[in-house]
Amino acid sequence: MLTATSSTASTTAPQHAGTIKWFDRKKGIGFASPAEGGDDVFVHQDNMCTSSEGKPPFLDEGIAICYDVSQRE
């Protein structure tokens, strides 16, 4: 499974751009569609940078994101 990880937490430039396809705020999970096409990418709120207040981001449908990808089984 391809998992999006926050690119702002990394010291390198983001590898990919995409758009949130759907995100369940209660569960903290969703999927993003890569801008370059291909399979959707799993998104989990624990992999995203938090706000200055320590809150997870609101990832609504259609929001553009930048991310890195890690391979998970």
C-alpha cells in the first residue's frame, strides 16, 4: 500500500502533489489522487503535520496537498 507522508515534516522537497479524494475526520483516514495520475494514495492524519496548536489538519475533498510516499504492507 502506498501511504502519503507529510512533506513539510521532511527536510527534502516534496516528491508528489495531489488532491484529497475523500477524508473521514472521525477516523483520520482517506485517499488522495496523485496529480500525475496512477493509483490513489492512502492518507492517515498521524502522517500529516499538525497546526501550531497541535491539531491535525482538516483534509476536505478537493484540497491540494504535497506529500512523500512510503511503501507499507
